[in-house]
Amino acid sequence: MYRYDEFDHTVVAERVLQFRDQVARRLSGDLSEDEFKPLRLMNGLYLQLHAYMLRVAIPYGMLSSRQMRKLAFIARRYDKGYGHFTTRQNIQYNWPRLDETADILNELASVEMHAIQTSGNTIRNVTADPFAGVAADEIEDPRIYSEIIRQWSTLHPEFAFLPRKFKIAVTGAPHDRAAIKTHDIGIAIKRGPTGESGFEVFVGGGQGRTPVIAKSIRDFLPKRDLLSYLEAILRVYNQLGRRDNIYKARIKILVNETGVETFTDLVEEEWRHLRDGALALPDDEIARIKAYFAPPAYRDIADDVPDFDAKLLADLPFGNWVGSNVTEHKVPGYAIVTVSLKPEGGIPGDATAEQMDAVADLADTYSFGELRVTKDQNLVLADVRKSDLFALWRDLQAHGLETPNAGLLTDIIACPGLDYCSLANARSIPIAQRISARFGDLDRLRDIGDISLNISGCINACAHHHVGNIGILGVDKKGTEFYQVTLGGSADENTAIGDIVGPAFGEDDIVDAIETIVNTYLGLRSDGEAFIDTYRRVGLAPFKETLYAPH
């Protein structure tokens, strides 16, 4: 994985010193909260409903075991013993004391981490496929280009105060596990006309109160042109994006208002002045960054592991876990393991300090000391030998991390909601916990099959409810919490915005509504048909009929 150079170290260390002085001035009263707000947001510090919240950057979701142990230490020493992993592949601490936040940033700096650009109207943490570098279907490792984009975008003077926050995602495989079409810019690595790899560029995706699927504005972009083309897009947005209305400030609004053809022409014209300049990406620089992501020292082993196959047959719970949480690796004899942070009745994305320490130890033992964070609020051990899977599973059991539900109904994505967030209209966490408990029977869960369920506590859609197969949005009606349901969303290469089924459900009725949706699907599906395929075949009508049928 990437290691900071002297420039990174200097920037992060200087930022810690600056913020320490800013916090001291706030505590002394020399800065008002209004004056302090833009300074703290530049360092990932939010003021939530009950306390400050610190969001820590995890570029493209990559962590070393050493960094994970530091995150555990911070949770134990400066918070309430846990952290919350987010859909942006970051981690949030919900209870830091203001007078200790600079100390936290200093601790992060000691392991090459920071909270720069995790908030504010700037380019946020660049996300990528959590299976990057190991996926069997991958064309090229997207982490290489995510890191190049990170270096280009960090503290970019021209884009420090954009009209609104800006998010970029990169995928390196035909099957999109990074949800690139829900981003301001989505980048897909693909093959060109003569077999060389380059990029398809999507612009103008986003969720919130106006969900939009990103549109392709360049079918194939050579590698050398990556940064100059991104710069052209950002310049057009920075010049023309609205600053008079926060709800119309995202690039998705600009693309829709100008039209994708006009917007593309504007980008191409701006790019004409940039493409052969200083931002042209040299092959030797790509090679230099690529070297940081060289494969680990894999053993030359067979993909057929008799002992593993025997344990699959002999131990049903182990087989269930493998069936949902283990994915094919590109190297024979190895596997990709998703560590679910969604136990029955748990809070999606939360991990205790003890669990973080445990996963760090397991990464050292089984996966070359590296981990990943997923947009689905889980963790990944990317390089586990098949012969070690049973031992890993037993070790995960000892720490409550063996839940076999990756990709299933209880693998719920949920924002903190009204339990923490000052923007929320309704609670997300208790609804997620109740749905998890209702569908806790693993046999039933496996029978239901692949399905995504996302819950957001407000229209900002931090839990991506618009693109869940089942989406739940918390709304406020005269001081009472209600939940609006959407169906048919997806966040892969076939990205779709879910359809609103009808009137919202009360807090006491929402879990029963999900039960009705699931039962309706089970009655309609063909053999082996996933929920999203059934929905696309039959449409909204039968689900709406059963949900609102008179009792």
C-alpha cells in the first residue's frame, strides 16, 4: 500500500499544528463558533446533535494493521470505545472532546493518516472497489489511479472552495463494486480499441433530494490524460456551479441544466488548453505509484484444497459463512473475505476497539497485514489462503465477527440518523436493528438470497437509500417519524434509482412493511431469481398492492 513521502508528512504535520492553535483560540473565546466552523470542517470535525464528530480519511478504503490498531487506540482513549465505518470508506468518531481533537490528529499523523478534506466544499476521500488488486474480474488495479487522484486533489488551491462537496470513485472491473455512477465523477477502467487500458468517465451522479445517475461524457480516456481531464471538469464546475442555493450547487444540477452534450463540449474546450501541459501523466509516474501496490508474496499453491472442501461439507455454519462472505480471488489457492460488521441486532458499521484490534491481528496472521473498508460498511481481508479460511472463521467467531450475511438482507447500510446527526429527521439505527432481528434466522436469510437494504435518516441520503434494492428514508411529519420506501434501486454497473411505493409507514409499521415486500418477492420469483431481477420483471404494482391492501 502507499506510504507517505516527505511532502505528505510535512503537510499533515503542519496541519496538526495549525489546528491545535485554532482549537486553543476557540476554547479561549478568541474565535466564535461561526468563525471556527470553516476551520474545523477543513479538518473533518463536525458539530453533531449531541457532540462533535471527527471523520478520518481512509483513502480508497486501504488500511495497514498498524493503522487499524491506532484507530482502535483512538476509540478507546478518546471516544466511547468504538468507531463507525462509513459508506465513503472512512471512519467516524462520534464523541471526541474538542480540547483533544488536535491530539487525535497527531496520533493519526504518526501512522500516516489524517482528516483533511473529509468535509467541506472540496474533493472528498477518493473511493474504490474494496476488492481492488485481487478481484478475479479486474482489468487493472484502481488503487493506483485513486492514489494519483488523491495526490492531485489534496489541498488543490483551485478547488479548495467548490460550490459544493465533490466525490470521485474508481472501479477497475466490469462489475462495479464502487458505485461510480452515484458520484460527481465516476471512473471505470476499460480496454481501448487496441487493447490498452484507459478510462470511461462519468459525471453528474449523486443522491440527496435530487438523485441522479451519472452520465458518460468520454468513452475512452488515455491514462496520460487522467489528471488534465479531471482538472477540466472541475474548472467548468467551479466556474459555472451555483453558489446561491445549496440545494442546487452539486455538479449533477449543472450537468442537467446545461445538458450533457453542452457540458461535455465545455469540458472538452477547457481540456484543449490543458491536455498537453504540466498535468500530462508520465508513464514513469504511473509505474512509481503502481510499485506501491505490488502483489504480496503469494505462495505457489493449488486452487483445489481438499481439507477446505472437506470442512465445507462437514461444517454447515462454516459452509454458510463461506457461501456469503468469501469471494473468488485472482490468485489460485487464495480467497477474499468480507468481515461483516452487521451482527443480528447490531449497529451497521460499528466496530469496538477490541474488534478493531482483533481484525488487525487477523490481518497480520492471515492477510499480509492489510485490510480494506467497503462502501457497505464492512471490512475485507483480501488475501487469505483457502487452507486458512476455517481457522480464520473460528478466530472471527471469538470476536463476534463471523456473521454470514454479506450481500443478504441483514447486511444493512444505515446512517447514524437522529441518534447522532443534527440534520436527520428520523432514526435509522433502531429500524436497522429491528429489521436485523426480524430476519435473523439464517436459513430464511439464505433462502431470500441477495438483496440490499439501505436506510437514511434524512433526504441527504448518506446511506444511499435511493440505490438500495429496498430503500428506506426517514421523514418527519409534524414531529412524528415516518419511513418512505423505495424499490428497485441498485448501485452496480446497472445503477438505478428506486421507485417510491406510496405513502410512508409509521415507526410501528415499517418492519412489517419490509416483511410484506419480502414475502411478495418470494411469491413472485422464478427459480434462483434475485430480488432485483424479479422487481425488474414484474415492476412496482404487485408490491404496492400487497403493501397497501386493506386489512
